Amino acid sequence: MEAIEHFPENVNVAVATALATTGVENTKVSIRSIPGLKSNKHKIALSGETVKVEVIIETTPSKDNPKSSTLAAYSVIGLLKNLVTPITF
């Protein structure tokens, strides 16, 4: 909750992960600023009694909008497609 309060523009991946798993209250967030770093890196670590999972996502800023990445636009497109496409098995 503290990360959302203090860094609302930088925690969208953390919040989405929290909402998809155990909730915001049970999620730990660490934010680091590294001067000169030319990418945006997210490390998601999940652990349970029988499994541990780590996912690292690294993106470069969009040329048109340096505060975001092109991947963010593709994520929105994917979400919109999923909203209008029926679930099939």
C-alpha cells in the first residue's frame, strides 16, 4: 500500500500482480532507481509451500512516450481483445 501511495506511476505491474494473486496487502514491493539505466525492469517472485516462480520483464522506453513502453500498448490491446472474445476450450 505504501508503494501505491508514494509511487503511483511506477507500480502498475506490482499492483496488477497483487490483484491477480494474494492481494495488495500481502504483496511486497521494492522500487529502485538506477541512474543511466536505459530499460525498465520488473522482477516478480512468487512462492508457496511447494513452488517458487521468478519472472523478469525488461522493456525499453517507447520512442513516442519515454515514460512508458511499447509493451504497455500491446498489453492494452490484448486486454481489449480478451474482453470481446468468448472463452474457448
